[in-house]
Amino acid sequence: MLQPIDRRTFIADLGRGAFALAVISVAACSPGAQATTRPSASAAGSTPTPGSQPPSEPSAEGSPPGAVPPARDELAWQRVNLGFVSAYVLVRGAQAAIVDTGVGGSAGSIEDAMAQVGVDWSAVGDVILTHKHNDHVGSLADIMELAPDATGYAGAEDIPSITTPRAINPVGDGDTVFGLQVVTTPGHTPGSISVYDAANGIVVAGDALIVEGGSPNYPGAQFTEDMDEARQSVAKLGELTFETLLVGHGEPIEGGASAAVAELASQG
């Protein structure tokens, strides 16, 4: 029996290329960046960025426009809330990385998010793509043009499906980008990856997890290529220790995130 198509299903179809003519209008009415900068809880074990200067730390209330970036030995994050999907700007010292790029037309919102934490395109050295879906890679070409010194990264299995103006480096377990540990989390797509900052207790999971009602959940089966593998990836994330979970769909979880993911995995 056919089920009604809700807003999320419609948007996800956009990410897979269906309703292609509608992408422009959806992106055009997306809200701008949401100011959700958070400094890290701990700086122990972080890798300093060579050549960066150690400016003063932002307050726990977040950084206003034009603020000084966080100290080089801590990681701060800024959510780019595009309505139905989120990208993230990560800042360490005077350097920045972008995780996912939203749908086409999202570069302006990402630029606004960078301004909230006091960096611009010249600070962006890394662009990390959690997976190949268009709602996560749609603005890649624009961002690579605006940040000409940035290097792109994605899971090897997804790279052939990503349109990019210059080569993207494949990454997997054991690799480190921007001081972040790459964790392969396949299932939603074959090349899905997450990134983990153990010292600061942060995971950016893309669509390996979603958040509904303040709790983590599995990605929707209708959008996931291998649900059994996706469940194994959630269990893998649940073995890590982190307080903050940042996802592509849903609100960030700040506090007790890994325990909540482990509980989800234990339920099967």
C-alpha cells in the first residue's frame, strides 16, 4: 500500500535527484545559519594547528558576529541550520573545517555561520563529506571555489557519485583530518563516514544517525542502502565516548550522547 509522502521523504528524494527542478526553490527558501557555537569541554590531547595563533576563548554562550576564534587547542562547532538538513563549521584556533555542504545554494548560510565564530573562507583548509547524498554535497562546487586552498575528503565508496571541481581524498578508519578521527559508518550509503574528536567529546555523524525528540535513532530505512550495516555502524559509534552528537537531520545532542547511542544499539 502506498504511503503518503511527508516533507522529509520529499526532501530526501530531492537529495537523490528526483524532483530536480524543485531543488533551487527549496534551497532558496532555506533559513540562514543558526548561531549554535559551542567551545569544547576539554582541550586535553588536541593537536595544535601549525601556524595558528592562540586568541582568547569565546564564552560558553557562543560567539557573536566577528568574534575571536577559539583557542588553538580546543574545538568549537557552529551548526548551519538549513531547515531540513544541517552542515557544520568546526574551528580550531584560526583554522576551520566544513562538514557537509547542504543542498545547492547553501554557501551563503555557511559563510554566515563562519562569521559567527570569526573566520572566513581563507581559514577553511578541509571540507569533509559524510556521504554522497545531494542534501549533504549540493554546495560542494561553490565551497571549493570560495575556499581554493581547501582539501576535500569522503569515504572511498561514495566518491565516484560526488560531483566535484577537484579531486577528493578517500578516507577511512585510522585516518585523521583536522585533528579528527575518521570512523567509517557505512549502511546509509556504502561510503558513509563520521568524524570523532575524542579529547573534546564530539561526534559528527552525518546520516549514520538521526535525532528525533531529543534522542538518537537509526536513519530511515527508505533512504538507507543497507539497514543491517547501518545498525552495525550505530553500535560502532556507541562504543566511543562522547558528550556531543551532531547529525544531518535533527537537533544536536549536548550531554550524554554516547550513552544514548549505546542504549539505542542495545535495543537492536
